[in-house]
Amino acid sequence: MGLSLRGLRLEELQDVCVAAGLPKFRAGQVFEWVQAKGAGAWDEMKNVPASVGEALAGAVDLTSLEALKTQVSRTDGTRKYLFRLGDGQTVETVLMLYERKVARDRATVCVSTQVGCAMGCAFCATGLGGLVRNLEAGEIVGQVLEIMRQVRQEDPEFRVTNVVFMGMGEPLQNYGSLLAAISLLNNPKGQNIGMRRMTVSTCGIVPRILDLARDNPQVTLAISLHSARDEVRDRLVPMNRHYPLQELMDACRKYIEITNRRITFEYALVKGVNSSPQDARDLARLTEGLLCNINLIPVNAVRETGLERPTEAENAEFARILTEAGVEVSLREEKGSDIDAACGQLRKRQGGEFLVLNGKV
Ligand code: SAH
Ligand code: SF4
């Protein structure tokens, strides 16, 4: 098996072409077929002679991710895909559609960066089974390309407009592949997704936050905060024991200084744990003066964790305290919870059957 074609930058593909005795310009053609149009076979590449595919077949691998299962939410059209990777491992990926009145509709793909996750956050389904392995750049980009290919069969104009690295795994623990995937998705000859339309979400790996500020200053950074108190955050997000709040907030301040970009803080509201009025006041104090917004997410059900959401009145009160303190705050629009596609509900599954909920896919 050769290098994954979907993970190769244009310059790398040029080297592969030259090494295979092909002219350099073939690399540009193949790159566009794969990265812009999502080609999954050599014979789909109309202006590329079969001899090119034959010359490259030993060096690169074009097999795409296989969608074992696709589920479509009955309530909002959110789609969840279970993809099988080359070695038989599986990851889940989510497509969220937002209708807009003016500009073209937004289509956000939530990609996975690891099979499983080593971080063990208390509320999250992904972390339950630990980490299996990192994804390669081609496997991360491949999730976007495969979804685009499938949806284009129904709607040839379909485009993925946004990517959030918020699926399975901790993106900053797979840093090299993350950067490569960002660069590929951003390439004007590929998906051409603007840096600002990509969001990297992390549980708070401090040194990598600073690396990201220097390497990719334009992507949007989201920090999974979930508590403004170390003793609570230690339990919810175990990485806090390595990088406690003060270090994390210092890194955030440096990040903003370097990039001039607003940070999003994600805060899953859990009944009886982090959702009291005092918790809200602590959060307002922690983020005071920082260029940021706070995204409140009533915790999504994961059977094994036993954690519950606060009441709607408690959530509203929490948001009100923050707003009054001058913090920009939103309650996250919930997508796909009827198919377990909401935040924290993605997990490694035993694939096999192909399930269609509304007959569209
Ligand atoms: N590992 C990264 C990105 C993937 S998790 C991170 O932790 O940031 C994406 C987001 O979902 C994170 O903010 C995470 O804290 C949140 N999340 C995890 N489980 C959740 C749950 N059960 N309910 C609501 N949000 C959850
Ligand atoms: Fe990993 Fe993020 Fe889940 Fe924590 S919330 S276990 S970091 S995927």
C-alpha cells in the first residue's frame, strides 16, 4: 500500500510524479481531481490518461473511506457517517446543515482526528474506550471529501463551507496530521475552505496552543473549559491536572496576543456539577477582559456517564449572569441528538449494517 493520496500536499505529489517518470503538471491535475472533486478512482479523472494511474498505483493509495453506515436526523437533517478506515478501525463524522437567508447555506463537517481519545473527559463517549490511534492527514481530509462526494450525488452544487475539528479525538495530540489536513483543506486548488472557517477544539494542551498560534494564526480556536474552578475541572477534564486553569488562561492570553483572534470557550452545563449561579460568576471573572465568546452546551446524554442536564431555567439563568457581566455568550444550537451525533456522543462502533433513517441517503 502506498502513501495516502488524499494526505499528500501538491509539492509532495509532484515529487512522487517525477519519481515515477511523469511530468510535473500531472500532479496538479491529479491533486485537483482528488482534493477539489473528491475523485475515488483513476478512471474518474477525465483529463488524466490511464497510464498515469498505472504509473502511480504502486506509490500512492487512492482507496477512499468506506461509509459503513449513514444516519439522517429526522429533526434537522444532520447526517452522521460511520467510516471504515484502511485497517478496519472506524470513526464517526457529522455533517450539519444551516439554512441562511442571504449568503449560500452553511454546511459544516465535524471531523474526527483520532480513533478514540486518551483524555478521558468525564462526560464524553469518545474517551470511554481510550485511544486506539491517530488518524493520518489523508484520513482526516478523506472524511470531508467522502461526504462531499456523497451529497453531490443529490445536489451537484453542494460545497462544504466549514470544518470543525470537534469529532472523535484530541486534535492537538495529533498535531502533524492536523496541520497537514488544515493546509490541504485550505488549498485553493482543493476545497478552498478559509482558515477562519476551520475551528480546532482542544481540552487544553497548553504547549500546543502556543504552537498553533505560531503555525496557523488564522484558524479559530475553541477551548473546552467546562469549569472555572480547578477542583471541578480536574474531575471533568483530567488534562487540567497537567495544565491547570492559570496556565491555560495564560496560554489563551498569549494566543490572542499573537493572533489577534477571538477564542471560543465551550462549556457543557452539567446538573449539580458546574451550573450554579456561583459557577457562572466564577466563569465571568475568569474570562474578564479576554477577547472571547462562551458557548454553552447543555450536556448531551451518554449512558455510561450518568451526567444530566440542568433545567432550562437554570441554563437561562447561567447565561443571563454571563451576559450581565458583559460576556458574549450563546447557547449552542443542538444538532442531530436523535441520532447520537451531538457533541461528545461520537464513539467507535462495530460497523456492518447500513442504516438509513429517512430514505434520502
Ligand atoms: N477533544 C477536543 C475536541 C472533540 S470534543 C475537545 O475536547 O475539545 C468536542 C466538544 O464536545 C468539546 O468541547 C467537548 O468538551 C464537548 N463534549 C464532549 N462530550 C460532551 C457531552 N456529553 N455533552 C456536551 N459536550 C460534550
Ligand atoms: Fe477526548 Fe475531547 Fe472527548 Fe475529552 S471531550 S475525551 S478531549 S474527545
